[in-house]
Amino acid sequence: MTRTILDIHILQTVPPSNLNRDDTGTPKSAYYGGVRRARVSSQAWKRATRKAFNDLLPPEELGVRTKKVADALAKRIRARADSLPAVAIELATETLKVATGTKIDVPKRKGKNDEEPTASPTSSYLMFLSQRQLDALAELAIEGSGTDGDVDTLTEHFKKKENKAKARQAVDSRHSVDIALFGRMVADSADLNVEAATQVAHAISVHKSEIESDYYTAVDDLSTDEESGAGMIGTVDFNSATLYRYAALDVDELQHNLGLGLRDDESPSTPVEKAVGAFLEAFITSLPTGKINTFGNHTLPSAVIVKLRGRRPVSFAGAFEEPVPQGAGGGYLRESCRRLASYVPDLEKQYGIETKDDHSWVFRVGDETEELSRLGERVSLEVLMRDVSAAVAQRLMPGAGA
């Protein structure tokens, strides 16, 4: 069976920074090829990618991941029914319990007295719902609670199987782009889980990377000349690296999660095309914001290779199992590109997984990346998103071959 898989490979140089730190404040790292490498977790870069969607997609195409899901739903109930502000949170709580099977309770506050306002009920874990799913649940809550917005009436309403099924269906359809891409787990209702369409690897440096410490001081602005010393001293750990980043996107799973186009004037593949374009731009250009104000390490990738495959995803991390040595003039990017230019054709030939020229694209900057030219058609970011989306649409057409 022919599949539609997008592989995204990125080389990105990051100066002194602390993109993703552990519980001690130290930049995360990992041993690979026998040496310590700089590492940025997949979760950190997925978070950065999701945040980038806010500038690329309309709000109704995105979801919200929160424990305060009852508040989010109550807000929509109030917006639709001005007469229900007082009971909106109770209606939201009851609806969510039925729709997701999840306990929605007021969190326990130790040491609080009875005179303090009661906190809003929350779920015990982060819940991921699309804006459209929340809108649908709000409509069901209003419809089922009667003209007076009675919670008991809503409870009786949801005791009918067909009404409960509608609530469950509202949560299990019209997924947002970010849910379709990154998946969703509903611990209390496994049938509502959404399988992620994308896999993101931990970014690792292509070379050995050491962690350094910056000793800093801060001066008290109101100190007099007679008062010597700093008002504050401290240290912050950092590293610098040329990172190899990788993500694989299962376009077939993405289409399954998003469903076909809902409008008569758009192609059935339109939702997937939009999602693919948004993911490419967001993943390529996003950057985790750890200690960003301290280091200002705003960089963009030096090289991006995208391949459209028909069988399975393939990472090129093996090219860097042996750490890349520093170049004669310094730096690691040029030698990293040489490694990939040699490793990729050999790997693909030996496994018989070569991609056609029109299914392999290279987006690169600078003469250090010249060696990558033979791995695919050279494009700009704009052309990359356009051509990849068009190729995906072609592959999703009924009867399309491998």
C-alpha cells in the first residue's frame, strides 16, 4: 500500500543559548556517538510550532490545551445565551463530563477559608479541544438545559443515549489542525484519542557540545558611590551548536484526522494542503523561547531538505553518529552538509528508496550548504510550501500511483 510521508530535515546553527533547560536550569543534552551533544526536546519544538500557528492560521482552525476547559466552554455558553451567565460554568462542567468521561472538579486548596471565592472546576489533566468542538458543545449545553438553563434538566437530557452520543460526537469530529498533527490523549475515554500525524525528533548537535556558565552581576540603580558591590549576582548555563532537526508527517493520517473538505467550492484535499503548508512554515521557522531575552539567539535554518516518500519515514541522523569535526576555518555547517550529501544518496540507493527529483526539495542559505544542491530541487521557502502542498494534493487524488 502506497503511503504519503513527508520527511523534513533541517540544519540550524544556534549561538550561545539555553533553548530548552532541565530542572537544574542546564541546557538539555544527550550522548550520541559516544560524545555529549546539545539537545532540544521534541516537546519544546512542538510547542514552538504550535505557537507559530497563531500567526499562520485563523483561530477557528486551532485548538486549546488546558485544564481550565470548563472555563473555556462556559465563556462560549455565555456568548450565545446572555440569560445564562450564572449557571454557565455548571452547564459546561456537566456537558464536559458527559462528552469526555472526565472528572471536572473544583481543585482542593489547602489552608483556604470558606469566605474566599471558589475556584472554577478543572480537569485532572490537560485536555485538547478544537475551537469548533467547544462551539458545538456550547450549543448542546444550551439546547439541553431548556429555556431557564437548568442543570438538572441538562443532566436528564444527557441520560438519553442519542443525546449523549451527540456530545461524544461533538468531541470526536472537526478536529483542529494542531490536534490532527500532534494528536490527543483523553485518559478516561480512549476512543476519543487522536493518533498524531507527525513525529518530531529531539534536535541534537552534529558535533560534541560542552556546557558553559555565564557569571553575571546586576547593579542596584539607587546605590550610592559609597556602596560597593553588586545588588545581585548569579550564573546561567548555556551552549552553542549546529543542530540536526527532523520531523516526519504522515499525510494519510493527517487527512484521516481532518476529514474531507466541508465546503462545496473547495477540493477534498484543501484542509490537508493548508495544514501541510502551515506545518512546514511553522516547524522550519519556529524557535523555542527558553532564555531568549538573555541570549537573543534568533536564528533561522541554514538548510532544509524535504522529501516525499511512499513507504516509510527515514531520518538522516545516522550521518552524524560520528561527530562532525570542526572545519579548517572553524564551524561545523560546511562539513555537516558534506556528510549529508554523501550519506543520503548512498542510504537511499542501498535501500531502494530514492525519491524523484520533483519529490525532493532543498532550501538552503550560503555557500557552506552548496554540497546539498544535488539532493533535490533548490527552492525558496515560499516555493517549498507551494510545491510540497501541490505534490501532496496530487498524491491524495483518487487513483494516484506511487
